[in-house]
Amino acid sequence: MRAAEALGAVVAVAILAILFLPRFTSGGDAASTVVEQQDLNVAVVPAVDSAGFFVALHQGLFAQRGLHVTFVPAVSSETVINAQALDEPLDRVDISCGNYVSYIQAHYDRGRRSSSTNDAMVAADLDIFAEGSVMETGAQGLYVMPGSHIRTLAGLEGKTIGVNAPGNILYLLAASVLADNGLSVSGVHFAYYPLPAMAAMLKAGKISAAVLPEPFASQAEQSMGVTLLADLDQGATIAFPVQGCAATRQWAAQP
């Protein structure tokens, strides 16, 4: 990630600690606000798009504003939106930082969106209150194993592509690149695995290609020698907005 973009991500996510809605503060200017809820569970997919959150967390930016933020690892945005909407004490997620596609689906699909775990999904009235990241070269890509006979996107016809959740941002980016290169999305198959397990599925032959964001792509390159088939920052989705931070309006409105 470029230094300027990384700084922008930190500033954007630091809004959690400074400006976020009445649930965080009792009004007044930022220097004199009083935090109303100090302990926050924030669910984030540990990918490069979330770098700003982790910088803010580990450099103490949240603590400087009187917040105790607990990082909740997320497989995908879909897997935590239900927890936000249901607001159950033992499975509490106050805020999530995830992809815009899943947030829009959660808001408008009224519980009919897909899930990587096939659980029933509930509608969520979400407020996206901070920008997180946009696409850039090298951030997300389609990868194959070294020695694969698939040399171009055309070679994916009839093959299986691994992605972490159905209908999410990575699925959308892959589908867009396929379409831009003359391939029908219905001409390939998609299989769904958590990002930490994706490279292993590729090596085992369960999938022919994998959609990998950073840092999972670099890890797979170093450990397995996977090679880039196509960068997803191209065509219709070049510089595409990827991630933001969201909370339910009901949660934000609580005293």
C-alpha cells in the first residue's frame, strides 16, 4: 500500500475514535467529548484493506480517545453482519469493517443475501460511516499454482475458482474481470473457502484458481510459489471502492 494511501486509511478508520455518531460521545467538539461506550468489539477481515484499522489499533489511536477496541477476526463481511443485526450479548459485534457490496446487500436484500456458511441471514439497517480503501494494483488478484496449464483467463472456462464468500466484493471483482475478458460467469464454477485456507485448497487441487487479497497472496507466493493470472484492478472495477466501516442504526441510536 502506498504511504499516502496508508495514512488515509488510518485517518479514515480513526473516525471510530473521534467522530462516530452519538453512541460514542455526548456532543461538543472532538477535544472535549466524553465517551459513552468505551468497550467496542470491531470485526475486521485481516486483509490489506484493513491495514488502517490495525495501524490505529496497535499504535494506540483508539486508546488515546478513551476506547478499548477488541479485534474480532472475520472470515468475510457476511459472517459478521448477522452478529451486528442480532446484537446478542455472547456474540456481540458493535462495528465491522468490510466490503461495501455485502453492506449494500444486507441493507436492501432484506435477509435474502447468501452466506459462506449457509446460515439464514437477517436484514440489517447499516450506516457506513467511514471509508476504508479503494482498489489498487497488486491488492487483489486471481492466482494459480506454478506449472498450471492455465495461462490466460480463457483457460478458466469450465474450471473452479475459489473465493471466500458468495456474492461479496471478491466475487464481484473476479466476475467483472471475467466478463471484461469475454468470459461468462456461468461458464466457471465458484467454491467458497476461508481466506487462510484458500492456498491449501489450490495446492490440493480443489480449485483451479484462487481469488487472493494481500497479505494472503504474498504468503501463498512465498510458501507455494503461486503465480498471478490476473490483477483484479482493471476494466470496470479499476480503483473500485472496496471497504468501509459500518454499524447498525439501532446500535448507534442507543443511549
